[in-house]
Amino acid sequence: MQLTERINRIQISPTAAVIAEAEKLKAKGVDIADFGPGEPDFPTPEHIKKAAIRAIEQNFTKYTATGGILPLREAICAWHKRELKSGYEPKECVVNVGGKHSIFNVVSVLVQQGDEVIVPAPYWVSYPDIVKYAGGTPVHVETRAEDGFSVKASVIEKAITAKTRMVILSSPNNPTGGVIPPDEYGRILSVCRKHNVWLMSDECYSHFTYEPHKPFSIASAADSKENVIIIGSVSKTFAMTGWRIGYTLAPAPLVQALIKLQSQSTSNPTSIAQYAALAAMTGTMDTVPVMLAEYAKRRKRIVEGLNAIPGVKCAQPGGAFYAFPDVSAHLSGPHALAKDTTELATLLLDKARVALVGGDAFGAPGYLRLSYATSLERIEEGLRRLDRFFSRAEAAA
Ligand SMILES: Cc1ncc(COP(=O)(O)O)c(C=O)c1O
């Protein structure tokens, strides 16, 4: 079939591919220790579900304003101000069909052929492909485990050229859990301002930070508005991945362009989901610390367990719900288990019945990503399987 050159520039999301493979095996009755999914294993809170049911009963089931209902845009601005100390107004806010859609739209509107976009590696799998689809070129700069996978302003500045249009950051980061400290984030903003480059800040994991880190938005910095684009989502914070509600906070003319694009593609995000998100943004947030406390316990256990496995080194992630161990010791020398982490992930699924994602997908050869959005019991089982697999390999070496 002849497809466009554009669609051939990108690949299916590797995380989606792993999940599909694990699901196939599970459907056949195979017991998989599943560290694949990047979504909370908690249900959407009751008051949010009830708001959606009410929306249906009250017939809020029709088209809405393309950029989202005004009460939701007001609520997002108020929530962001209260939680993250920004100062946006509804005209600077557009509701999208999930944070991924927000990023896709922003990049579509701002990036074109010949533009470069700086994306620190390891990166979330969708950033480079979204940039490529828009005709841009992703430029990767390295972040290191020794620095907590936090990118430095000086490294970004060195990568800026006359073609640089945007820098995309996520903090906490998927896949590393890295958190950019506020002062470094401020320096990155100054670099972007100096070079007149957009700073897109993906805050999808903003509320999943572990002590000493705190939720932070660069939108709280004075004079940030001109260059900063905030991407937010209810997916992770409120365990609402399936509802598909995200948002963009940005200068009003950019928001207008995003609404124009949305008016010719998805139209408004689902009306019912918008009312659910309104309840999330205006209601109690008491489920958030409960989830975070559970993730903190799991983080401790999984990092400890991974570090006890031969040839595996895992730094403590500062946020999100992913462990990102270095397994490069098993990928080189005469007893290498696989040629790369993609092959290793396949081997782990086939032989150890553990589902996870190879670091290659995130621009991080030598690493694996394990989501610990799964019960402690399943984490223990997965760790036992990984230990058996790698210990046997070590013994055979
Ligand atoms: C870093 C990051 N940004 C954005 C998203 C998008 O989330 P959603 O489209 O569900 O809002 C994800 C989802 O995994 C993510 O990991």
C-alpha cells in the first residue's frame, strides 16, 4: 500500500507494542509479571466518575466549544495557579484529547521542515516521532544517571543553533523518573529566552514527585509566559488515562492556532470526559497522596530488588513511577545475553515471562524501563523472575 512519506517517518509507539505483546500472552493464560504499562493501577476516584454519570444524565452529550467548556478552562487555570503557582487565564488555555494530543498539536503548529527541536535523552518515545511527523529534526542531548537524569542548561545551550525552534522537557521524566531542580529549570528558561526558543514543559507527572522534590512548574517563574508552553494531563494525577483529557497553557495567539487545528481534526474533547475533568480539577485531591505513598513504597522495594540482581544497577528515581536500571553489563562481552535492550526485552518476555520496555526505545541503550504502577506482590514476583533469569546467565558466564 502506498502511504505518505510523512507517515513512514514514524513508528508505532514501542511501549504500545510491548503492552500488545504481553496482552496476547495473557489472553492465552500465560502469567506475566507486567512492568509495561505507563498508567496508574488505581481506579478513577468516585467523585470524578459520578460527575461523568451526571453529565450523561443531564444530556451534556453534544458538541462543546472546540477548545473545551469555559468552566473547565477556568478550573484548569485556577488549579494550575493553586497547585503550581502560575497565572494563566482561560484565553491562554485549550483542552485537548490527552497530553499526547496537546504535544502533537503544539508541535504541528510551531515546527516545520528544517526546524530543530532539542529533546534530552532518555526521552518519552513520542517526542521524537511527533517532531519528525511535523517535518522537524529532533536533536538529542544526553542526561546521565550520575546527575539523576536531570538536563543542564549549559548542555542545552551548546545544542542550540539558528534552526532551533523548541526545547521539550518532561519533569518528572518518563522513562527515567529524573526531576529537574527549579533553579536549573530557571537557567534553562533563561537560555531559551536568550535564544528566542520555545520551552515546552510536559508536566504530566507533576504531582508524582518524591521527597525532597516537590511539584513544580516553570510557569511559576516571573516572565515565563512569552516562551513557555505548559502541557498538562489528568491521566496520571487523577488515574484517568482512558478519559483522554489533557491541556495546553500558552500565549493566547498560540492557543488560537491550536483551537483552529483542533476545529479541523478532533473538534472538542469528549463532552462527558470534560465534565469528569472539571470534577477532578475542582474536587478533593485526597487520592493523590494515597497513590503517591503507595508508589513510594514500591519505588523503594523495586530499586532495592533490582540492585540485588547480578549485573543490574538502578538509581533512585526522583518522580513518576518508573525504575530505569542499567543492564549494560549483560549486553557486552562473550556472554552477552542479547545484542541490545529491545532483544533483551523480547527474551525476558519469552523466557522469564516479564514484560518491560527496552531502553533503546527511549534513546537509552543499556537500560530497561519497569513501570511500578503494579502491586507490591506482582513486583516481588517480577523481581524473583528477573533475579532467576540474570543469575542463571551470570552462572553460565
Ligand atoms: C511524559 C509523558 N507525557 C505525556 C503523556 C501523555 O499522557 P496522556 O496523553 O494520557 O495525557 C505521557 C503518557 O504516558 C507521558 O509519559
